Amino acid sequence: MKRNWGRLFLRFFLFIAMLSTALGCLVYGLIESKALYQWLRTDPIFAVDEIKVVGNDLVDEAEIKILAGIERGENILTADLLTARDRLSIDRRFDRVFINRRFPNSIYIYLRERRPIALVKLDKLYAVDTNAELIPLQSAGYLPDLPVITGLMSQTPAALQRSPSDIEQFEVMRDSMLTNPNLDRGIYVVEMIKRFSPAFHDRISEINVVHPHDPVIYTVKDGLSIRLGIGRYSHKINMLNRTIHRLKKDGIKTRVIDLRFKDQVIVRPIVTTAPENKQS
């Protein structure tokens, strides 16, 4: 059987031609892609012109931008968003952080802040959320108008004395507070009062939990102390509201209201406010 060498040669030639064309297109595409990438990296239109922060309420926008470390004018493609997110995520004031690019020249920082429910007195003042997470305060010049939970530092963590830096000291303090039953009790009291008596919540200055089974509430203006005891907080708060209303109506002042006993309200000492004598 005779081979058709001419036809085989033609097929081989066409195969080589097609392969060369494909390789040429690939090389050309790579060159074009590299040129495109170089253009994206160098053209001024892709320089970051806007850094937008979304979701902040307690932390200043300028501080968030500084923490992220993204500079205006740097290329949007080479801006290190992963490092920026990590820098913000380790800050205990933020619960969630997400960053993305918006072409041609904007970067958006989305975050969710931890919402403080109270302040806590430790080695210094911190805020705390409902999960007992400590939140550093921005500065001594600004304090949220929240109740202060005290009585938590009866025993200083031994590791705190060995921590050389402020960051390490904070982490030691945070870890100890996450498992502190006294703090849990204080947070629970705040949540119950905020839920069942929002008006009275605004009057609270301090909740002392040095004895977790006998938290004591102090009010802002009149220095009233209220002993709650343990359990049935919704019922006790309702009794407290009725008692305060009755005392005000009858013109009676007191320094202590004791709610530790079942279905009883003990008020002591009692001072009746007599009307002032009017001169004729």
C-alpha cells in the first residue's frame, strides 16, 4: 500500500502552522496582559482618592483610617487590604471588619463596633459589652454615660504583674474578665434594669458586685443604695419601681432599699420631708 507522502507532509505543515499561531497568540496575550497590569499599576486614575468608613459610631473615622494604614495616592491594586483588615481586627473595639476595592479609586472599610453596656473599674476604666468583652476607651476626656460596675479587682491576676506592655496587660485583664462571675452578675443586672425599667437605668451611677450574690446599686443624685440579692430580678425591679413611686408620692426620703427577701421591700432609714413654714 502506497503512502501519500504529499498529503502527510501537508497535514504536518498545517499542524506546525496552527501550533505556531497558538503559541504566538499566547505570547502576545501575555505581553498584552503584562502591559495591561503595568497600566493598572501606574495610571493616576487608579490612585486611591477616597477611603470610606462605614459602620463606625463610637470610634473616630480619622483614627480608623490611621489604624488601617492605607494611604491616599497609593495604587488601588497594590494597597494591602489583608494587612489593613488584620490591623483593625486585633483592635478590641471592633467586632467585625471587611474591606474591599471599588474601582477606579475608592476603598471601603466596613466594620461593626462592640456596643458597650457598662463601664468597669479595673486597673483603669474600660467599657464592656454584653459578652463581657473589655473595650478600651478612646481617651480620658470622653466617657460614655453608662453605669460603672465595681468590685471586680479584689484579686489581681498574677500574670498582670508579669506583663511588660500595655497590650499584654490588657489581654491578661480581658481573659480574666471573660470568666469572672462577678462581672457576669453585674452585666446581667444592667440588662434586666435596662429592659424592665429604662427610666431607672438612667439614674444608676454604680453597681457593686464584690459579693456576686448581693449586688448593690447606687443612684446618681440622691445616693440611694439598693440591695437586689439574687434571682427574680424582673419581679424585684417592678417592686422597686412601685416603691420609689410611693416614696416620692408620700414625701419620704430613704438611703437604703433592700429587696433581698421574697416579696418584701425594706426601706431604711425613713425621713419624712416636712413642708417649710411660710412666714406671714
